[in-house]
Amino acid sequence: HDALVLGVFTSGSPNAEQQKRDFDNASERLGDKVAFAQIATGLGVQPTDLDYYAEIMNGSWPLLIDESKGEVADQLPTRIADGVIIIDSAGFISSISAGSMSDQRIVESVEKSKTGSDQSMLNLLSLLIPSFIALPLLLLSFPRKRTEVPETALPPGAGLGGTVLAAGVGFAAWSIPIAILSFFTGSYWSFVEFLLMVWLGWQGLSLAIHGEVHEIQFIAKNIHKRLPESYRKWRLLPDFSRDVILGHWLAWLSWFAFPLMIPQGIGSLASASLTGMILAPLSLIAHCLIAGLAVLLLRSIATIMGPISRLIGMLGHKEAPRLWGCLLIGMALWWAIWLLVGPINNTLFI
């Protein structure tokens, strides 16, 4: 199915019949490609409470009943209350509405779920302005030396383009595995998030102890040695590696700010249709280029103060990465504990 439209209602609520009317109208327009279902919830809900409503439905779609204490509905965004949830083909929630949802909005939401549910790549730029979430990366962006004119002529825009592409590679090192996993594991995403926190904790520990992330440094080194010699002599490995790692950290920050930007914007798009599978890689490349542009803006901001910027870069080039690594360890530990006591605990024991 392209999507699942799930209605949640409490026993005896008038929204149960309103949801049925909206679902009937929407199903006529959407056809068999979209599944519908309703679940009755509430404290102490009993099968006998649904006899009247089951007769009205007459088997139009599955009618489910929650546990006696509403354990299933309590895991949903609506909690133990009336509402409609639309789940896309990859298993991610794309739209929510309290009470019921009009048939027109259901149709529009289902169509949006096929193209990533309004998850925009331009959200990456909003990490700089107006949210300023990416500003901590300024600590890692200050230059350590003056950028000299290359001795050998390089193509126009080689410096700016090199930063964009290098940062895009760092972003891709994070986003490609996430996009692939979201295509297959949307229903178990809390476990994927836990593995991500293990990875983030490892990277933070590596950064705090060694001052670098080994897997990202490995990628940067292998790409850098394959670049033209004239570019390598002008753009040394430490500078190239810093652009790569900045793109990688931007990917992590984008996940904290917009957790479903890649899983839903890429994974759901790929799972929606054959056309989506073709468009998804192109969309991922565009995400990487926008991330590279965001890093370029960061690097530009960091150089505004000229000699002072270089002085800050030289004084903090060892301490700043280690401080960032310690912060990442704390973030990973906090998020992992929340996942264990929340979503993962609910999945395993309810």
C-alpha cells in the first residue's frame, strides 16, 4: 500500500462515525492503493463496546481494539484520544489530526507522503538562519592560516566548489546509510536510532581522545589523494579533512533538528514508487550539495575577522574538537537512555 490511514477513537466517541464518513469519501478517491483501519481505545475498553459501531462499518476496513489500559494508543502521537494518523509506505508517520480528518486533507496528505511529506532539503540552511543550531560548528570552522593564491592555475571556483563538495562527502557519509536503512526498517526505527547513538558516542569518544573521527578521516584521505596534484598542493589534507568533517557534523545536527528529513524525504520517496526510486538518489545528491553550501557559509562567516579568526583557529585547533567530542558523548548517552526507557521499551514489552 502507498499509505495507511489509521483512525483512533475512544469508546462512545462521536468521532468514530465522523472518521468513518471521512474514510468512506477518501477511499472512493484513493482506491485500493491506500489502506484504512480504525482502533478503539480507552481505559477498560471492551469488545462489547464496539458492537454497534461494527454493525455500522459492515467490514469496510479492519476494526481493532486496544489493550484494556490503552497501551497501544499510548505509543501513538494521539495518545489515548481521538485522532487520525497517516503512515507512509516506509512506515513513518507523515500527518496527524486530532478528532478526525476531512477526506480532502486525507487525499492531500497521502499524496504528500509519496514525495517526502514536505521534508525540504532547504531545512539545512535554516540550521544557520534563523535557528542558529549549527553555530557551534563555528568553533571548528575558524581558519588556521591565510589562504594563498595557488601557484598553479586552477579552474575558476575551485576553492569554493572544493569546500562544497568536500562537505557534501561528509554529509553523504552519514546520510547514505540512513537513507538505505529507512527504506527497509521504518517499522523498527527506534532500534536504528539507538544504533545511531552508539555510532555518535563512538565518534565523540574518538574525537575526545584522538582529536579526529577515524572513519571520516579515512574517507577524506582516500578522496584527497585522488584529486589533481595541483589542487592537493594548494588544498592540503588537514584543510580538506576539516571540510569533510564539518559536513558530517552538519548531518548529525540536521538529524537532531529534523529527525525525518532523510528517512522520510529520501527513504519514503524511494519506497513510494518506481519513479520515487529514481528520484531518491538525485534528491540525496541535492541534499549533500545544500549541506556543502551551508558549510561554505559557515567557513565564510568564520573568516570575517581576518587575522583574529586565524588566531582563534590556531589557538583552539586542538581543544575545540575534543570539547565537541565530549559534548557529543553526553548527547549520545542522553538520547540512548531516552530510547531505551521510551520507544524501545514500549516496542519490546507492550
